[in-house]
Amino acid sequence: MSNMNTNSPSRVSRRDFIVSASLTAAAFGLAPSYLSAASQNLVEKARQSGASAKITTQNLRANVNALIGSGGNIGVLTGPDGKLIVDSGYSGSQKQIADALASICGDPIKHLINTHWHFDHTDGNEWMHSAGAAIMAHQNTKKHLSTTTRVEDWNFTFLALPSGAIPIDVFDAEKTIHLNNANITLKYYGPAHTDGDISVYFAEADVLHTGDTWWNGYFPFIDYSTGGNIDGMIKAAEGNLSMVTDKTIVVPGHGPIGGKNQLIEYRDVPVTIRDRVGALKERGQSLDEVVAAKPADTYDAKWGKSFVNGDFFTKLVYKGVGPNKQT
Ligand SMILES: [Zn+2]
């Protein structure tokens, strides 16, 4: 386990980038062709990867750290009020995550924030709640975790979580909390990756956790089954840019820690592909015709290495643009 000191996003080393990017690919990415493999399920396979996940701990600034390697990136604020954690990873990684948390300091786990309801950000809720965490989230996150929820694009139906794993402290638009001598602002994006995405901003450390509204170096998944859509994802990408300066350290839902420059680079990808796909759909092209036109091709080699390759991202965009768009 490494404990790297990064005072600004630009100081995240090339080695960190490679390590965390490959961990993300291993933990969630799998082969792009994976979705077509009927015998296996993306969700089950990703959950299985939790048991062998290796957690990298990165000190971001002051008392804010990131744990990378089990599902979505995890944020950790330490201090006298106990640890506040952002997202809980896979449950199969409980031991590794608990060890990583203990290696930062001995503060007990007291608070957990879920950036949205997806399993790779909430499967660890149950053990973290048992360890002492009160769970906060957007009200729609609580709604999805409280009931049977199907994600069509993952071909998977999730059961309700046990009661202790469900957020009790929910909000709608915005919430500010004061803990560990820090001001922490939770802000709802509106429908984007799901219908319950929030950002978590640590003001004193100037660290922003974007949840899955930002995938650093990967085409993002968009969950239309629970209220996500491409226009909302682009709006969230603009919103993230408006919340940062050159000094802000930004924790994406997936991919390595970054900053403003990477947020700008990312935003242009969905904007360009939405414009291309939208123009083709307006001309009356079918989904198959648009996918065959390869509108994401120029980005695929760099951004298509997770389970969302260029063709899959094109399908996700197609749903949310032009005639009969799904929002
Ligand atoms: Zn997600």
C-alpha cells in the first residue's frame, strides 16, 4: 500500500495514473465484449472482483484521502468527529478497505455518504453501518436502495438492501455539514448518471468528489433505468467545471484522481458524440445504422477500455437524443 502525498492534481504521478487506471479496469471494466457474453453477468463478475481487489490509498490534501481499487473511488475525511467516508465499494473488499482505513488513522467510522445508489458504490454500506456509520444520500438513492431495482443495460435486478444499509439522512437539493473542522457541501446534480447523483465538496481541502458524473479516462455509463440521461451527464460535466479552480483536486467515480484540465478534456467527449449521434438520429437513422457509423470511433482507443466501449456508449447516447428521446 502506498501513501502518496499529492498537493495538486498535476503532481499525481504517471505511475499512480497507471496503477489506478488498471485497477479500475480490473475492478469494473472487464473486457468490452463482456456485455455480449450471455453466460456471465457484469454485476456478478464485478462483485466477485471485490474479494481480490487491491486498495491504493492516496493522501489528497490535509485530512482528505482517497481509496482506489474496489468499485467506485472512495473518499475519506478524518478527524475528531470520526471518519466520514464517501461511497463504500464492494462488500467483498471489506477487509482490504477496513485495513486501508485503519492505516490512515485510528478514528472510528462515523459517517458515510453515497454519491448514488449503484452497487459498486453501496455494497459496503452494510458493514460500514455496522462499524458505526450513519448513511447520508440523495432521497432518490434511498428510494432505489429500498426496493427491487432493475438496470436493463446490466441485465440485472437488485434486491432492496437490508435496513441498516439504507441511508437514513436524505436531502433533495443541497446540504452542508460541519465535521472534523471542515465544511462539506453535498449538492444534487439533477438527473445525470442516475436520478440521485450528488457531489461532495470539502471546502478547506478544496477536494471535490464527483461520483459517477465523471469517469476520468473512460466513456461513462449512463443508467437510463433509474433516471440518467446524456443531456444530464453533460450538464453535470459543465457543473463540475463550474465548481473547480486550477487548484481543486477532483475525485472521479472511476479512473485516477484528476483536476480541472482532465474535467475539460472529458467534457468534450460526450458533447462531441452527442452532436454526432443526434445529427444521425435526426436524419432518421436507426440505432443499428448509427452504431455502424462509428460516431465514437475517434475516442474509442483512449476512452473505450472499460465495459463501456465506443459502440455501447453510442447506444447510451442514442437513447437520449433526437426524436423520441428518453430522459
Ligand atoms: Zn454508477
